[in-house]
Amino acid sequence: MTTAPDSLPASPSPRAADHHGRRVLVLGASLLQVPMIHRARDLGMRPVVVDMDPSAPGAPLAEEFHAVSTNDIEAVLAVAREHRVDGVATVGTDMPVRTIAAVAQALGLPGVSPATALTCTDKAVMAQAFADSALPHPAFTTVSGLEGLEEAVAQIGLPCILKPPDSSGSRGVVQVSSAAQLPTALDYTRGVSASGQVLVEELLTGPEISCEVLCIAGTAHVVALTDKATTGAPHFIETGHTQPAVLDEPTTEAVTHLVQDTVEATGITDGPAHIEMILTETGPRLVELGARMAGDFVASHLVPLTTGVDFIGLVLRQACGEPIDPPTPRPQGGAVRFLDAPQGTLCGFHGLTQARELPGVQEVIPLARAGQHISGLHSSTDRVGVVIAQGKDHNDAARVCEAARNLITVEVQP
């Protein structure tokens, strides 16, 4: 078993000299960004980190840390100019992609354009981009009130999905199955929509996968395909991920072609992409994409575990303008499973040690603390822990990970 390092490496890797002490701006200092900060140091880079939370776990790992929101473009740009950064990157978060684009444009650094950043962070703009390029996607429309929602449902049909265009992590996502649910569902989704708009989409059915991608000079290289597990209706919160996805050859080929078409349609020529699809009876259809590495411990932990690809290192080097070779994955099995808990006050976890000692388990990470209020499972932020495991293949990794998860009890006082 390995655990996330809690201190900096004693010395840089032998390849450190290749990177000339370049300063890389890392947006975010959460658990998901910690591997990126460590990898930057390993490569001999000098990580400048911003996060609005000065107590975030990645803050003490930075060479320079600034308590600045990753979404405050002007403040982040001031930090970037102060330190004369050579590149800017993040892991697993959507809205900072707009900041990356703004910094890259202002300083002449590699990065997506502001137009691409908007397309990849506003689900309504994204859906229109899919439609304009005739990519397979759900039928959709955007509404702001109940009358518009009723008209949309009359066209799209029930059941359908409501989403806030400008949020992430399943926040505000809900399935509507009857007309009687429309007012409550509208209030639920609109309550987390910064714009007040609500995206109404056709419900797609079938297995869900995500594609972890690295684009180089306009070519999309698929690093890994991931099977996703969710709670299902009504909120579709992700409960686990397993690699490699189990797909037949024709489906894999169709997915790969759709990945290339999607990055071309949204303007991602260089850098990471995370593309989600439903494998319907008529073929793969797009759900969403991000011009970023995946969150949920997929890009930061699972991909290097299951492919042997230094995904974060490649993204960092590319962000700093270095030429990189296409990744060459060597697939093994890996899985992530999340812990949840009912509403109440978290008292503690039992069985963590036993789970960590199970052969194949790589990490067991609590995501909540004793005394913290737990609101039940309504979005990804409500999950209270994560288990990461490795196996010889997809099924073996899933078995190990689920066995470890089943050893853990979350004690909650109602």
C-alpha cells in the first residue's frame, strides 16, 4: 500500500535539470492538486500555487502560495505577472479553466482560448457547440422560468434532466419524471445556477464512460477509458470509477472517433480533455466535456496507477511550452470507490486500517472530519471518503476496491 506523501521529496528527480527551474502556476491546492504540485517539484519546476483557502493541503507544498480564488481572474493574473510564470495548469476543476485561458492569453503562454474555455465551462454553450457540429448529444434547450420549462418538456419529453449551465460536481442536477415535479425541480436547479438559467436535456440511457485525453497539435490521444458508476436518478452522483472500461472493439473505435471530433468542435488543440459519454443503443452520445484533467481522483491518482503514463507530468511540461511525445498507456486495472453517509453529524470512521491493509489497496482517504455536519448525498461534495485500489484487470480492481469499501463503517449521529 502507498499513501499520499505528506512532505516534499528530499531532492528533485534526475530529470530536474531538463526543466530549468520553470515557474508553473497551479490553480488550486486541494487534495486533487497535491499530486500536481509534487510532480512539478519532482520535475525541477517551481510551483506557484493559488487557492482561496490558506489551509488547503497543497498550500505548504508550494514554493510560493497566494490565498487567492482560482476564479478571480484579475488577482490570479497579478500573481502570474509577479512571478513571471512559464505555464499555468490545474487538475479536476472546471471554472479555473477560464482563468487558465485568460492568463495564457495575457502572457502568451500555452493554453486554450477564452472562447474554448467558455464552451467547456458553460453547459448551454457546450450543448450548442455539439449541435452546431452535428455531434451525437441529447436534445436540449435553456429556460429560466416554469412556463419555459413546461414548453421545453412538451418538446423533449419526460423523463428529462435539469442542470445548471454553470456548475459542476452534480450540483443542481435532477431527473424529472412527471409534470408535477417540475416546479420543485426548477427551484432546485435554479438555486445553484449563477445565471438563473436552467439547461433541460433529453434523458440518455446506457452505460456511462469518461475519456481521459491528451491533445497534441490537434490530435486527441486517449490515455484511458473509464467506466463510471452513479447513484442513478434523481441526481446521478458519481460513486465510483474503474479502468480500463470494458468495451468491445467497435465501441472503442466509435468512442475514439467521437473524442477526436469533439475536441475539434470545441477548439482544444493542445492540453488535457475529459469527455463524458453515454453508450446508448444507437452508439456513444456526448454528455459533457472539460478542457482539463478529470477530477474525482481519476487523473491525479487512477490514471498513473492503471496506465503507467505520467499524465500530470506531460500536462505540466506542455503547459510550459515543452514538446512532448504522445502517451503510450500500458493498461492495468484500477478502481476508485467513494464513501457516503446519511444526514447528521460525523462521529468517525471505523475499519480504515483494515481496508488499507487489504492487498491491492493503494489509498484510503477520509474527505470529512469528526464533528462535521453531513447533509446526505446530493452532490459530489457530499461524499465523505475515497478508496483507491489496483488489480490485474478491471474486474479484479473493482473487487478489491469494493471489498475495502465494505470494511469501512461511517458513524453518524442523526
